[in-house]
Amino acid sequence: MSQSPGARRLGRAVALGLVLCATVATTSATASAGPPRHRTPDLGPHVTVFDPGMPVGDIQATLDATYARQVDAEMGTQRQAFLFKPGSYGTPEQPLQIKVGYYTEIAGLGASPTDVRINGKIEAYNRCLADGGTGNCIALVNFWRMLSNLSLTVNAAGQDGCRSSANFWAVSQAVSMRRLDVGGGGLSLMDYCTAGPQYASGGFIADSRLPATTNGSQQQWLTRNSEIAGWSNAVWNQVFAGVVGAPADATFPDPPYTTLDTTPVSREKPYLYVDGKGRYHVRVPAAQRDSRGVSWANGITPGRSIPIDDFFVARPGDSVRTINSQLARGKHLLLTPGGYDIARGIEVKRADTVVLGLGHATLTAVNGAVPLEVADVPGVVVAGVTIDAGLRESPVLLRVGDRHGRDGGSPSNPTTLSDVYFRVGGPHIGRTNIALEVNSDHVLIDHTWVWRGDHGVEGFTEGVNGDTERWRTNTGRYGAVINGDHVTATGLFVEHFQRYNTVWNGDHGTTILYQNELPYDPPTQADWMNGDVEGWAGYKVGDRVRHHTLHGGGVYVFNQNNPSIHTANGFEVPEAPGVRLHHVMTVNLNAGTIDHVVNGVGEAADTTRVGAPVELPTSMGSCPSRARGHRLRPM
């Protein structure tokens, strides 16, 4: 069911032009399912809590109505969370079949995934962007949705032959699947039931027990701390860390698997749950080292529970002054779904504070503000939040730690970012110098997409798909800048920034799966120069770093605005025995050239080998043999 990898990303060029012309619907709120019960917190109008006593038909109708509004709302403003109280939903005769659109979260409210049981399906399909909704069918822009903390018995009753063959989860970046227990049928990460080309660019799974899984057309994917019954294939870069049943990687790059027996540092994402007395809590899992398999195999996930009364439950429109006052008093922060305009930064100063967003709660910088700042203290957890750049340039969108060297981190209790996403452009004009800056030591980044938009609804016209105007207007110089030591990233996706997409200056850093696309939109080679070097590497490790490890990294090029542009290296790292790159590659997506994989070594990823990964020579193993040592320029 997989396609030839030679053209995986080519459909995106067609798709992006069509997306620019797509009409984005304005959606309205879905009402909560009945009045809140005693002890039920008021989570606002964009959270619907289902009870197992509700008729399946009513639940289905509510979910279908939201999907109809959100299925094409890629750049929309509506946010929605659907939460399921413990119990069973759907029957063999009347399954609950859920389709998940943009900015939608589906989550169980059990202490364990087995407490919420859905008989049916939970799916995301390709979007068909041509020929009246029948052609150019892809999942390349199926972003921003979440699924977590429930059990699913796959039941396709009433679906046609192809649709009944699997539970389809055809998604790309900024989509997470966490704490699932899936049985009764297969899982496919590719939607093979539509017309072609069926491309997809995910993705992330963690803390889940899964049936036989079809990777299909997914270009890259990270599966972490899970159990899988099988995995079908790979395209460019499939990474497994701490996964029971993961395939071996001894024959890389055929297939291109990277497998770590354990995950060196992990912490599962906090989740909302209801106890036996109907009281709401947030479970904050403990950090683990050298872990493997699901966290809930022997009961509730180890960690601590925080009563919902210890949270300030914020809604769009609440002032940042109020939010900061509540944080200063020791409250945690729960951001209900919606958009928050941030003209003065939210400041997290106390150790062990939890900031949890529901339904892709979105913070947008106003007047050049830094929307979120975390002090150099241990144990802070930020999860489920999207951060947008605004019209005036911000210095940074999320800063962790004031500056490197204060050493406020903790190896046993790392500050953790889970499902935290960044956007520069797309739904509106955005400008920032840096998106994510990590200065503290001992920080864990567990799945992030740091995105300078390669398409959007800003109305740009100059250049290919408006790219020349986009380059000059949506300015974002650096995606992720990591200055802290002992920082770990599991699932680091960074795309389209105008200088280094990722700069890693801290020592003893580890990345497990890195995905990068260089910017599509430089108008000329002169616009894409690092001094006298052509272009900026997609992944740069600072010259003074002596210990760094990357497992499974890909840098892709698609210079659609000027296909003659060159980039000297996909990766640049110092020549040091402790710097190890394991299974890294460059890929040409049909425009532009990356001359070398790393430090002047490796063949060119040019248009003579479109879609074919270029890896380091086998003789190099995991350590680059020579380095050019370009020093970073001041930012």
C-alpha cells in the first residue's frame, strides 16, 4: 500500500498553491453537552464533556457537526475539545465513528486509558484539494489535532470495503497520539482509500499499545515508549525509542528504521481525569530514564495528581495580569480552547508549575511581546499550547530560562515541553527573531513543531505562491535555539526559518528524530547566504560543543521560489569524538540543491535524485570525519 518514495513530497507543491486559494470557513462554538454537574469545572463553551449515559446518536451528531466545520478550517480560529468520562461508548451494532478535523482534541477522562472504551473508530482522512474534492488527495497539511487517553475497539460497521479495512490516522505535523489502547483491527497512518497521491508527513505516537500498523506514505515518524504488534514499512526516516515490538535497524537504510531499545529521558504529557467521586484532577507523570513500553501497564501512570481547584482555569479574554497574578499565588494554569492575545508575557516563575492547554489553546504575540516565559526553575511542564508570532517582531515566542549558566534545572525533574507548537505566518502575518529558546539545563522537549509557514491566507502574491512577499514579510530567523546543557528532544520538527532552523549550543544534548524542511521562499542565492557559505544548515551544532547525539535526522530542500539555490550542508557539527550523528540524511523534493549531508561530506541532494535520501557514506559510521567549523554569528 505504500507508494514509490521518489515522489513523496512532490504533491505538496501542487497542494500548497491550492491551499492558498481555499476558502476557510468561520466556525461557531459547540455547546456543552448539558449543564455541568456538581464538582464539574467550568471549562468554557468550547469544551464538550460526554457521559456514557448519553445516546450514541446524540454524541455522533455533535461530533459530526464539528467535523463538518473543521475539516477544511486549516487557518481558522475555532478551537474545540471533546472529553469522555469513564465508561463505554458505542456498541457492536451502533459504533461511535469519530472523524477529527483541525484544532480538535479527543481525550478520555479516565485515570487509565482503559477507563474510557470506544467501540467504533477515530479517524483523520486525506483532504482532496482538486477536481471538486476528488483529486490531489493528501494528508500533507493535516495539522493541529490531538487524540489521547482512551481505548478503541475498531468497529467499521456501515463503512465501505476500503474504509472498513483499518482505522485511518492520516496526519502530518503538530498531531499527537498518546495513551491509546487500540484493538479489534489495524491502524493505518496512510489514507489509501482516496485518489492519489496520498502523501503524508507526520508524526508522533507515545505511551500507546497498538495493533499492526501500516506506515504507508508517512515520510517520517517517531513512536516512543509504546507497544506495537507490527510495523509495515518506512519511507525516509522512521524512529522508535523504547518501543516493545519495534523493528530492528541493522539494515539501515533499507528499510530506514532507527531503533533505540530505551528512551534516555522521557515524561508523559499531563492529562485531565475524573476520579471515582466525580472530582477532576490533572495527572502529572514523573520523568523516567532509560524507559521502555507504556507507563500505565501496571496501573496509574507514576506521578502526582493535582486537584482542578489548584488551577486557574483561563478563558480567552482573561487578562495576562490576572493570569500572572494567579501564577504568582501558586496556582497552575489551564488554558481552555480559544485564542489569547498576549501583549505582555505570561510568566511562569515557580518550580513544578503546570501549564496545560486544551483544544489547541493558542497564544498570539501582540506588539512584539514574548508570549510565554519560564524561569530557570525545575519541573515546570508546558503542554498542549500553540504559540503564534504577531505583526510586530518578537525577540522570541517561548523562552525557557533567563540565560544559560544559572543551572536551575534538575536531571530527575526536567522542565518539559509536550505538544508545544509554534507558527510564524500562516493564518496571519507573523514576525519573530527566534521561536523557541532554551537556556536552562535539563529540559525535555517532547514533540514540537516549530513552523515558519510555507503557505497561508495572508494574501501574498509576489513570487511563486507569494513566496517573495512571504520571505520579506513573515520574518523568522531561527527556529529552535538550544543553549542549555543536557537538553533532550524527542520529536523535534522545525521548518522554513530564514537562517539556522536549529542551533544547538548546549553540551550533552540529544535529539531523537529531527525533521526539517529548509525555506521554500528565498528569492535569490544572495538572500540565502551565511557569510561566504551558500545557505544555512538545517541543523547546526555549535563549534564549542563536545558531546551531542542525534538519532534519525532528515533535512529536506524544496526551493520552489528559485530552484537554482544551493545549500552547502544539511548538517553542520564540530569535529569531536563525542558528537555522534546516527542515521542522518538529506532529501531533494524537486527544487534546489543541498550539496553535502554534513560538513562537506556526502553526495548532493539535487534534482537528479528527487525523493531519494542521501545518507552519509557507510565508512563514516556515526561520526563525521571532517568539519568546516563555521562559527555562529551573533543573533
